[in-house]
Amino acid sequence: MHTLIFATNNQNKVNEIQSLVGSDFSIIALKEAGIDIDIPEPHETLQENAAEKANTIFNLTNQNCFSEDTGLEIESLQGAPGVKSARYAGEGRDFQANIDKVLNCLADHNNRNAQFRTVICLIWGNDQDGIQTYYFEGICKGHIATEMHGEKGFGYDPIFIPEGATKSFAQMTMEEKNKYSHRQKAVTQLFEFLRSK
């Protein structure tokens, strides 16, 4: 079994990704790896923020690692909250406040189309190829509900209904969510790549 450090302190994301990859890989969060830092996300793109996190952890550990940055991109808000999704309502990362802000911003809009987009940055090294950086992207299209639905999930899950579904992410089991999930699409590409190595 390969161990990969996932550059996050969000245990929900670790659990979600571990549920996708099964027993081939052991995914460990920063805390499990003995790393107690909050990595800044100062950039204007998901790719740059993902690279910032992965490079920080690789430089600390010299071990294979990956990171991801995910944004909710809403058409009527010109792609906002996007790269600022976790801090949309302020630096406190209060997702109830973030959800309230999105719903308020969309109050006068009929177009509620949106997508979740995940970018994964993998830093992977072996004797044959040396240290390389790879990127993987997953997108889930859908729309924003007019109010919150469901208790599961995290972040914006209670107001996001994926295309082809009648329930929000927060009303779905992990298995149901994985059928649609942006993160699942990016993670699938990541682990198909790793299994080929």
C-alpha cells in the first residue's frame, strides 16, 4: 500500500477521497503526518493555490504528496465565489455565512447555474522520472437551490444540486455524491495515473 500525504487539515475531504480510492493507497492528512501549519492560499487561480500547498508540503517532507483547491463558480456572479469559496463571507471560513451570502447575492437572479471545479496538484517522484508535478481537474455542473436542503456533506453542499439530480449534495450519501462529484472526477484521474506508475 502506498501512503500519500494530502495537503489539507479538512478531515471531510480526506474521508471523501479515501472512500474513492479504496485500499490501494492510504491517504493521510497533515495532522497525521505531524505537520501543523495553515498553508496560505494567496493566488487568483485554483491551480496556483493547489501548487502552493503541494510544494509547501513537499519541501517540508520530501515525500510524494498532493493537494487540491476547489471553487464554486456561479454564472450570474461572474464565477464568484470561485477561488475565494472558503472565505467568501470573510476570513473566518464560516460556511453558513458563505451560504447566506451566495443566497443573498442570487436573490434577484433567475440564472442559478453553477459548477464546482476541483484542481489537484500532485508532486510525485521516483528514481526513473525524478520529481514531477502533475495536474488533474474535475467539474460538476448544477445549480444553486433557493434554500438549504440536507444535513450531510460540508461547505456549499446544502445549496448545490448537481445536473441530473433532484437532491442537494447534502441530502446524498457519500456513494450518491461520488456519482456526480467534481472531486471524484479529479481523484479518479489522479489515481488512474498513479496506478499506471
